[in-house]
Amino acid sequence: MARRAAPHRGIDIHYGDSDVADGADARPSKTQLKQKSHELQDLGEALAALPEERLAGLEMSDALRDALVTWHRTKSHEGRRRQMQYVGKLMRGADEEALREAVAQATLGSAQAALALHEAERWRAELIADDDAMTRWLDAHPDTDTQQLRSLVRAARRDAAALPPEARQPKSFRELFQYIRPRLNP
């Protein structure tokens, strides 16, 4: 048996073990409710950070969509804070998983775009620096126009060999990059 003491009266109260366990699991604690509320408000902030064309494609209530648009229009710090609390309140009735998925897709999409950009930059640097990179590129991308790629690489190498930086022409670097980039993600 669990014992609880009433501190102001000095009386010991005995509860059965099952009584204490049943009462604790009946409903979430205030801390859990606050944590859930903060999570929904954070999700609302992530939604507000999405571009408007992404928000337009999401399925959500009109009230939530209007609240997000109002948040974008609000300029004062306190007004934005209060509006975000309202967005958090409206989020309680929204399909949380679908909205989380949309935010994750937007984040993942921008990360994938950045990764593809870095990959194209890496290939450009390798093609300019090493002749073996041309062979690796052609093995990985057999549909490449070899003559055009060799021409672009030659021009970029010629510009890279120009010693004074002001004499370099970034045009050939840019053209090589623009040729490589779309071929990495067909």
C-alpha cells in the first residue's frame, strides 16, 4: 500500500496501489498538454515559413490558412507572437501528420536541391582538374555529347590557366556547370 501524508493535518492516508496507478494514467499531465501545445505551435511556425505556393497546395482548414496569411501580413513582434499562438490553437483541429509531412517534404526538397547543386560543382571541378574525370563522367552518363563536353572543359581549363583573376572569364565555368547540372538529375 502506498502512503500519502496530508502535510497540514499530520494525518496518514492509505491508498491501495491500484488506486494510485489508475488515477495517474487517466489523463495527460499539464506538462504533457503544454508540450503538445508548444509542438503544434512550432509546427505552425514551420508552416508559416513555407512559401505561399506550397501553402496553397496543402489541405487545411480555411481558418488556419487565413491565420497563416494574417501572420505574414502582421509586422509587429507582439502581433506576430499572438497570431502564432492562434495558429497553434487552430492546429489542434488540423491533420497534424499531413502537415508535418508537407513541412518535411519542403525541407527535404530544398536539401536535395542543394545536394544536386554541390554534386554539379564537384563534377565541374573534377572535369577541369583531371582528364580521368572525363572518362568517369562518360561511364556514368553515356548519353552525353562527348564533343560538346570536351569543348566546354577545354574552354574552362583555358580560363582557369589565365593567371590574373581579372583576366578570367567566368562564362566558360558557368556554361560547363549549366551543361552538367541537368544531366545529374534526369
